[in-house]
Amino acid sequence: SNKKLLVLPGDGIGPEVMREVRRVVDWFDKRQAVRFDLEEDLVGGAAIDAHGVPLADATMEKAMNVDAVLLGAVGGPQWDSLDFNIKPERGLLRLRKEMELFANLRPALCFDALVDASTLKPEIVSGLDIMIVRELTGGVYFGEPRGIEELPSGERRGINTQVYTTSEIKRVAAVAFDLARKRDNRVCSVEKANVMESGVLWRDEVTKLHDAEFKDVELSHMYADNCSMQLVRAPKQFDVIVTDNLFGDMLSDTAAMLTGSLGMLPSASLGDIDETGRRKAMYEPVHGSAPDIAGEDKANPLATLLSFAMMLRYSFDLGEDADLIETAVKNVLNEGKRTGDIVAPGATMVSTTGMGDAVLSALDHL
Amino acid sequence: SNKKLLVLPGDGIGPEVMREVRRVVDWFDKRQAVRFDLEEDLVGGAAIDAHGVPLADATMEKAMNVDAVLLGAVGGPQWDSLDFNIKPERGLLRLRKEMELFANLRPALCFDALVDASTLKPEIVSGLDIMIVRELTGGVYFGEPRGIEELPSGERRGINTQVYTTSEIKRVAAVAFDLARKRDNRVCSVEKANVMESGVLWRDEVTKLHDAEFKDVELSHMYADNCSMQLVRAPKQFDVIVTDNLFGDMLSDTAAMLTGSLGMLPSASLGDIDETGRRKAMYEPVHGSAPDIAGEDKANPLATLLSFAMMLRYSFDLGEDADLIETAVKNVLNEGKRTGDIVAPGATMVSTTGMGDAVLSALDHL
Ligand SMILES: CC(C)[C@H](C(=O)O)[C@@H](O)C(=O)O
Ligand SMILES: CC(C)[C@H](C(=O)O)[C@@H](O)C(=O)O
């Protein structure tokens, strides 16, 4: 049966990179065993402009009923002054929360052809292949109480709550251990157990789950500040990192930047497998909406394309089709084709559309 | 009148690096206008072993009554399994909290002689000179409620509270703006105002203070995840960064690692100026207790020495004496003398004591 996809291009460069990805989706639809039914809708600033909210209820409803969501990017300066609760980001956070996408997979991969794009020395990052598993529906992002209150003194007080339960910790840790088994079999769990009780619980529950069900996987623990350092000092020491929502936000961005090519990095956000055997899932590039180059046909569509490849792998168990995309991308890079963000002396600069053309042609030649 | 110092060497390499620093303190005591009365006491694991607590009340009392505290480092594997509330770190956190050391100054400076020690490319870090001002007595480190509770379901829940008030934000921001005026006059304030209300308040109060009292300083705002990236991508874009306790913990460690020489980086933790004109203050290296090399006369004493230089500058307004130390350190590095952590081909490796000797001799020749 056809796979139902909801495509949410969003803001900034979202629509133009998504256009190229849709051409690749079409290619798969025509050439491979898999068939897709696509629907497109609005999220973020685009939804605010159309409906006054960053995600309409009807769109949320659709997201709940498809096999997977593919998202571009949200946000831009024209919506920056809006109130906290109706900013573009809230659309994204609502999708994550209501779909219960608790496990955010962020690979930080350094492509051989792009080693020189990193600000780190080649020997530090060449061959880098880390998978960060970030908890995505808990912690300080969603904890209550939260808000800003007026004190009798006339001062104000801002509050957020970092909270994790046993089951929230275990389900994301299980995803990390499972992934590690298919990789180098090592998980590093990251928190601040020396300062935060929520971190003590995190470490404790991860350890218990490990000892009960994943004894074959090598488990280590690290404080988040030390992890921030170690990612810069010797990133190749890591295989899978599992951490909470806020630490994951920062550490995955550091890790992404190590590779020097943010425009190349995909992500997957996964929920639980339900009674019908379906796992809710959303796929999106790590980069943002890049309003400064939006509409100029300059943006790199590869991160969104590789997010689609993750979808094939994680939502549809089509690992070989995912491999096809990843190989096509590598071939295009090896041919020296580069969008502006990763261009280097000797390379051929191409537009967003040009990169789409190159990938399609590479796919045809596989 | 003599300056009263409390010296807390702590654990691991703390005592041996402090020994070298005390020789330099003696040098100043004998040669310069300033006189010191030193007292030494225990903190961290050393205090646990002696008194069963990571900081005895009598030591806390002393800290409250001296002109400045100089601390080595705390922690080590032998105390890792202790309960959260009596770990070595609690000694440090108690000092910060009871002395109300709300402003933690962490310079990330790349020494010319050590550019190659960085894992980043020389052009990215050479000349790097960032000052991170981290709020140190608030936020999730101290917020209530906190703890781990049992739920009726049998699950456990871990809670910490991120909380900031108007005055907590303003006093640390004022320190950052003041510092910026003596530097490149730029402050970047970092939070997650797109996700956390405490971050919305932070941004708001920093902006208000700026507009009211520091209009001449250039102010920008950045999300913490983006800052994690930008530190790796282009760290020289920053002059002063001001941020909260937890973000500051991670970002200052990333920044420290960019310089490639953690063993070189000092810090100052400052309180308010009281009625008697005295400002409570503690100075400590950014590196930890490095238990793996403790007692081997290998550790780099320069970070603790440069922390003493910060004391001369910030507690005693002895900027010229601080300059003497900083120049002596640069000269020693330029002579090619290096402890193991920063040794490189062509350099002369020296011990902890050897580095102390080299600095004293450099001071004699200034
Ligand atoms: C846009 C923002 C709300 C989001 C986050 O903080 O999670 C982003 O930084 C991310 O990492 O996906
Ligand atoms: C030792 C630990 C409690 C401390 C902190 O988290 O503040 C340390 O990492 C630091 O940055 O000084």
C-alpha cells in the first residue's frame, strides 16, 4: 500500500530545498518498489501568515494520520517579535509533543569530500561518525510550572522546570542502545548528575536498563560540560551519545558544526510503535531557515534529502533505497559539485536546483 | 594593610600546582608593594576524608572573612560513589552560594605560542580572546523544588528548577557590560528565549539594563544552541558573552577547549561590593583535579598562577602586578618550556616544579 507523507516546507529556504527533495521522491515513486501519497501543508511563519497560528489544528490532525512527516525549516526575522506562544518554533514543538516524538536521532557525519570544510584539523574530524540521540518531548522544554511572574517587590521571576520520569528516560535510552548494536556498540550517556537530581535519576535509569537488557553494549557516562569539551578535543571517541532535550540541543549543534557542513546533516524524530505497528516519525534537516539566502536558489538541499533517506530507513525499513540516496550524494560530492555553503577552491558551484539535477542524474547512473 | 588569602588546594593535582603558585605569591610578598597573609585549608575530597563533609563550617567561616580565596580543584574517583549531597563538588558549590559569587569570569585566550595545541585550525583560533561571564549562584544549580520522588505508579521522577529574578539577571549583566567597556565593547547575551520563559526574562532584563545604563556597549542576543555552533565555526566573532549558570558551564568549557590549552585557563568568581568596600571573590583554574596524573609532578601550574594574577587585578586593583605574571608566563612559553599537557615537537618538557622555577626566573628578569 502507498506510504502517506505529509510535507511541511515551512519558512525561509524550506520551500526551495523541499522542491528538490520532491523531485527525488518522485524518482523513487516511479523507479522503485515504494509508492508515495504526498500532501503539502504549512508550518511556522507560513502558517502564522495564513492562519494566525504556527500550526493549524487541521495540519496537526494530518500529521497524526500519515506514515511520516518531512519538514523543511521554520522561523525568520519577520516573526521574531511575536509573542513566545505564537512564534514559528511553537509549530515545531507542537508536532514533536503531540506526535510524542521522544527520540531525536542526529547523526554527525564528516563526509570525506568535505573534510576541509571543517574548522577543525582534518585528523580530528576525518571519518567522524557520531549518532546523537536526544530526548525530544520532555525536560525543560515542556516541564511545568513555567512562566514569568511578578513578585510583590516589583521584580519579575522566570521559571522553567526540568523534569524526567523513569519511563521517559528508559524509552529513549533503549533507542540509543538499539542503534549502538547496529554501529560500534558503544553508548555514552550525558547529564549533570554532579549538580542536578534529574541527572542522577537519568544516570541511574540508563544504567539499570543497560544492566537488565543491553549488557552487550558498552556504556559510559559523562558530564555535559565535559562532553562539550570532548566533542572539540577528540570527537571520534564517541559512537552513540544519549542525552536530554536541552543538553541534546546544544551538543548536537556542536557536533554538527564539527563536520563543517551543516547543510548536509539530516535528523529523524521517532515515537513509539503503536498497536497497528506504525511508528510516528518526522524527518528534518538540522540547519535552520536561513532567511538571508531564502528564495535565491542558493541553499543546499542535501540535508533535507538525507532526511528523506533516513525516512526510508527508519519508517519504511527500506535501507537499500536509503543507501541509494546516500551513495548518489557521495558521488555528486566526489564529482566536485557544491552549493555555496560547502564550495571550495577547485569545486564547481551549483544552485539548489543544480544540486537537485546532479542528484537525480547520479541516481539514474547507479 | 596585608591582604588576607585563604588557599584551598583541594584534590588531585590541586596541592602540587598550588605549591608552585605559593612560591610566586612569596615572590610578590617580598619584591612588590603588596603583602599577603596566607592560610591554607581543605575542600572537596580532602575535606571529606578529614571531616566527613566537602567543606567544614570553620572553613566556610574563614572564606567569608578573607580578602580572596584561591582554590585548586576538587574531586576524584575515590569519592565518585558518594551520595549527591556530600560529594566533593558540593564544597565548591557551597563556597559559590554562601559567598554569593554570582559572576564567574572565564577568559578563553589562545596564547600565540600554543596556537598549534588547538584541535582547530590556526586561523580560526590565533589571537582568540573571549571573556565568558557566567551567572554562578542561580538557575538550575540552586533552584527549588528539586529532588527525586517516587510516583504512585512505582516510577520515579527527577526534578530541577531553572529560576531567575530581575535582580539576579541585572547584576551579572552589569558585570559583563563593565568588562566589555575595558575590552572591545561588545556583549553577546545567550539564552533559549525561543523555548524557555526564563530565557525570555533574561533577554528582556539584559536589554532594559543596556538601554538604561550601557547604551555605548554593543549588545547582541543569541540562542545557546547557536552559540555552541558559533564557538566552533567562528569564535573570534565574540568579545564578552554573558549567560546563565548551566549554559555558561557548557559554553565556557567549549570555549576553553578551543584554545587547546585547558591547563592555561584561569577564572574569577566575584560577588557584590559590600559596605566596607570589599568584594568577595574566589579564583580557580578551569581545569579539574586530573586524578590520573596527581602526585606525579606533571601538572601544569599556569592556570592556577594566572588565577592568582586575576586576583591581583580584580580583588586588589594591582593590574601592573597581574601584568608581570602574565608577561612572565608568555616569556616562559616563548622560551619553549612546556608541561606535558602542552608539550609539542621542539619544546622543552618541564615538570610542575620546573615550570614554577621557570616562572620565578622569568619574574626575576622582568
Ligand atoms: C527551533 C528550536 C525550537 C529547536 C529546539 O530548540 O529544539 C531547534 O534548535 C532544534 O534543535 O531543533
Ligand atoms: C564541578 C562542577 C560542580 C562545576 C560546575 O558544574 O559548575 C564545574 O564543572 C565548573 O564549571 O566549575
